[in-house]
Amino acid sequence: IGSCFDVYFPLAQKDDFQDKKQDEEIALLKGKGHILFVDDDAQICDSHKKSLELIGYTVTAIQDSRAAEQVFSNNPDQFDVLILDLNMPQLSGFELAERIFKIRSNIPAILTTGFAELIDHKKIEELGFHALLLKPYRIEDISSLIAEILKSEKGNRN
């Protein structure tokens, strides 16, 4: 009348958990700079804004691509990095990037998307995006990418 299974797991040691926590802390690269984060998903905007602020960045998170264009055009020099979602209503990430790059061509930009099949790598390169990040991504991934881009940009200015 049924089956009975015995499952045996190795006993975890307290040190196993401490090592993992230290690894996670190292992976989160803290930084400084102002990020314009644009994604039409309110939950993504809110969670990434909070996460990036916890590691030192100032974040302006906007869900409306046209509003993001206006915010950027009002003060383009206040931002250090753009993070744009590809698929948004009104202006796609590509369209928004084209408009922003006409205002300030040298701003570092990261394109994000959850739709790998819609990626046009040639267009990403032609527009001048520094990186492509596929959703879902971890905060460790984006923090290291931002740090790498800002370090590279700082080196190019000197």
C-alpha cells in the first residue's frame, strides 16, 4: 500500500554557511555613480533600485520610456550609466538608446531583456551598448558589470 523511502543527506557544518556568505559579500562590488534604470515592470524597477542603492549607487528608476527620455534630456550629465530594458511600450530600449545617444553619445549603456530570441546583436553593437544582460539576472552580475564599465570609462578619460 505505497512505498517508503529513506533519504540520507550529508550533515552540513556551520563553516559551510559562513564561507558562502563571505563569497556573496565579495561578489557584490560596491560603487559610486548615478544610474538611469528604465524598465516598464514596476517590481523590477523597485527591486533593482533598492539593490543598487544598497551597494552605493544613486538610482533614478523610471517605468515609462518617454519620461526617461525627458529626465535624461533635462540633465544628461548627471548620469554615469544607463540600464535599459529592450521591450517596453512607447519606445523600445533600442529607440530610447538612439535618442539618448544623440544627446550624449559617450554614456555607457547596458541593455537588458528576457527575450533572447529578439536580440539583434548587430544593432546592439551599432548603437554602442557596452553590454547585454539577459533576465533574470542576479544583483552580483549587474554590480560587477557596472563596476567594470565605470572602471573602463574612467581609464578612457585619463
